[in-house]
Amino acid sequence: MQKPLELPLSLVFNADAYLQWAMLTKFKYFNLKPSDTYAVLVEFSGPLERSAIEKMRIPELIWITSYEGHLYAAINLSKEGFEEHFVDQLQLLQQSGLLCLELAAPTGMLVPEFPKGVAPGSDTVIGVIDDGCPFAHVHLRGEAPNEPAVRFIWDQGSGVFFTEPDLQALMAGATSAIGSIDEDSAYLASGLPSLRSATSHGAQVLSHASGHAHDTKPLPPHIPNPIDIAFVQFPGDALDHPNGEWLHHLALRGIQAIRAYARDMCKKKASRILINLSYGPRTGPHDGTSILEKAIDAITAQAVKDGYDLRVVVPSGNSHLSRAHAQFDLARGGGVIDWHVAPDTQTPCYLEIWLPLNTPIGDLEIFLKAPNGEEIPAQYPGIHHSANETAWTVAVHVCGDTAKKMVLMIVTPTARSTGTDWLGGLPLATAGRWKVAVKVRPGCVVPGIADAYLARNEPNLGRIRRGYDGYFDSPNYDPKRYLKESSQLDVKPSSIGPAEVVAAGSINGIATGAKSDVIAAYYASAPGMPSSYSSGDPSRGARKQPDWAYPGDDSKVLSGRLAGGNRSATVMRLVGTSFTAPQFVYESIVLPLPPVTPSNPPRTERLGDGCR
């Protein structure tokens, strides 16, 4: 077997597999917009203090937001002289207590300093981090025509933020002589993205979170007003990479910005902050230990210590039927599954394999096999690639824990962009049936289950299509699934092979933390039955199932729920757990928290008798 390539970054920096691969390939497989920085997520050994932040800023190599006192931070690293100074940057971080870091995005952004004490404030603030904020919509106005219910917007793409007076001025400037508001004019003047179409993902989420979606129960009349809404707009370049990894640092910064609005920008500090984060990757450790999940847990716990309530609500995910999760039973020797890589995909295809704790990786044979028969092995610690460098494997330990190891497999784009060919002369990968092997070597005994997860390539709502999802396949997968009542896998546990596609455990990759509220979907016409797409239990960690379930579909034959679009006269029907999470946010305005309605049922109760 060929020797692996040496990791470009020393193991002492505890860099994740994506950063190791990006550094080795000089970021050439990323379609990058012009930017002066890269973004990383960092975990520190102790809370950051102002002095440490200022020390890192002095060489103008590192930019860190001013949210001191946290163990986790999104940080921008200078691209200027990147190869020359990158190790210096990491050493500066180490001096401040660096434990580990993840590549958050191949392009960075700078966060503005938000002013303090400039807004009236209220007891409760609803925060939404999403795409599309129709602030002039009639359902998002206060008692006066030009009074917005959305009182803070931060556009992460441009760096511009709006406070209540700014939004009032935009609405006043679009008001006619008879008092009607030209919403399109207000949106055009704001420069905010994703508001030209009939609807947007953020518009639907806001409609549910504000209680204006179809069939929403009214709140009791004693609920205090006003309830502020703060919105953070994701940037377009991150949304155009649907794998979801590039949204992690943006989500963390969004949570911190909403907290800053509710507690610092407002004269009256909010006692309750309810943040809806309706996105999530399929990949990740799925055990609550990603940096973003740990950061959410820490921010939530700190809020309790500081005497207020902060909740982050996430959807359980929509990938139950996507064949994006597979398991290798190492106690039975493991095996091989097929990975179908889609044609006409202009972004890299990612697959993550997470091994059980303390697995002796040397006792395993792990490889990626191309359609032409070439095998690309995975060896810890190191990187391998195919002869034409269109397939890669990266094996590393995770966040300084040598007992916890993962393997990243990458197939580079299978198609060139119809616009600028940013791949240049790089060869295209082969679409088709690849094979993924995780097998126990002869004479070795290895316990536990290894989990494999595929990243998304389907576009986010309203975004440009740059690819198609791949999927796993295995011999026990039912080829007649489309003839059944539901397209669940119809495999009984007794017939599960040592390497299988598994629908269970396909929960959202950032929905396995201890403090987040995780919301699934069920059919309104058949209460108790989860919607067929709704991802569920169990995770690889302590979380066994979502916390709550809300109606995501009117019935089995009428998918989705009606909610408001980008304009006041628009009503659209969209599908997914993204729109059940804000229902929980809306009902959580009332104390105490709502009863389970109902709790996520065991997977054996799913339609179609599917248990896997």
C-alpha cells in the first residue's frame, strides 16, 4: 500500500479534515469569491478575555468578534501571505488556548461593532437566522402602519445592519399618499437579498414564528407586547454551497448578534430570547460535539447564569428517505456499500465516516473504490488521492481527542460551471457507482458501529443549482419501495447486513447538542405519525430523539403547510421540518413551554412499516 501524504498542518493544531485537505490542495476545489480572509471555528481551553482578543488582532493576521468570555469563536484569518503566515496565525491562537479548529468557510467576513443602548427593547425577542426577510409584510408590522415588528436586521453578506428607525424610514419612503406601502420599493431600497421571488425560506419561517401561518392557534390575550423580531440574513455565497458546512460560523455569529441586540443594543434587556435556526447539514459527528453545537450549549448555559432564558431551536432534518446515512457493523466484520455520485455536479461531493471511540483504526481496511476499479485507501494520520487527483481520503483524529477518529472522503466536481470555469484545467471526477469499504482485517476483532454520512448537493430554496445529491445503496435496500405506502426502508432488524443503508439516525448534524430544542414533523391528519421525510432517532451521542413534533404536512397526500410569502398577498405551501421549528418558537412565547404535541414516536410506528 502506498504511503499517505503528510498532513500539511501538524497534529498539534488539531485541525479538522476539511482544513487539512483545503490546505494541501491550496483551496483549488472551492469556487471562491474575492475575500481578504478565511473563516475558522475555534475552541479554546478557557473563556476569551478582551486582552487576548486585542493581542490576536495586533499583527493584522487574525480578526475575532468582540464577544469575549466564550470558549468558542468564529475567527477570520488573513489571506495575505497565507502560506507564509498561517502557522504564525495558528501559534497566536495556541497562545490564547487553542484546542481545535474547523474550516468554517473558504471565504471570510468581518462583523460590525453593534451600538449599545439604541433600541427600546422588550421582554421577549424572537430571533431568526435565515434567508429572506420581508420586513414590510403586513403580518410583520406593528400597530401603526409604518411600525415594523422586525426591529433589527443584519445582512451578513454586505455587513450592513438595520435598526428600527432605519426600517421605519424604508417603509415611510415606500408609503403612498393614501397610506399603502409599496413593499417592492422598500425591499429594493434596503438592498436585502432573496426578496424578488414570490417567497423565500425566511419568509415562510417568519410567518410561522410570528403566528400567521395557516391554522396557527392564537396566543392568549395576556401576552405582552411588543415582541421584537431580530433577523440575521445568511450571505448568498454560503447558501450556494448546500452541504451546510459553510454556514456554521455564520450561524454562531448570528446567534451572538441576536443576543447582543436583545441584551446590549436594547435599553430594556430581554428576559427571553427564542432563536430559530432552520438549517442543518447531514454531516458531522452526530453526538453533540461539533464546535457549533458545543457553542450553542455554552451560550445557553451562560444565559441561565446571567439570569435570562435563551433557547436555540433547530429542525430535526428532512433526510430520512435520502439514503444519506449508512452503518458498518464492525463486530460482524463491516463491509462495502455503494456510493452513487451524481453527474452534472459542480461542487465537491463529501462523505464522512465516524468511527466508534477508541477504535484501533489500524485493524480496519478503509478505502474508496472508483468506478474504474482504482482503490484510494484511508490511513491515519494522512491523506491519499487517486492517480488523477479526483478522489481523496483524509484520516484524522477529532478536536485533540486521539480516541475519536473520522475519515473524510471527497469526490471532486463531475461537471464544469456553465459560467466561469473556475476549475480551469483540473480533470473532472467520474460520476456513477463508487464503493466505500470499512472492513475489519482478518484476525482482528473490533466492536461497535461506524456511521457514514453524505453531504447535500441539492440547492437550497431559491438558490442556483450546482449539483445533485448522491446516495448510498446496499443489497438489502428494497428496490420496490416506490410501490409501498411509504418509501421507508422495509428491512427488519434481523435481516440487517454488516454494511447497510440506514434511515434511522439521519438526524440533522447540528441537532444533537444537549441544550438545543429539536423539532420533528408529523402528519396533521394522522396525529402521531411522523412525516415520511422527518429525520429522527437515534444519534451517535446521548440524544435519542427530537424533543417535539409539530404538524409539517396537512395530510399524506397534501404535503406542507400554507404560510406567507415575500409579499402581503402571497401564500405558499412549503415542506420540511424547517417550518415546524418556528411553530415551537411561536408557542414558546407563552410560559410554561407547550406540552408535547405529540412526542416523536418510535420508528416502528412510521407509515409503511419501515423500521430502518
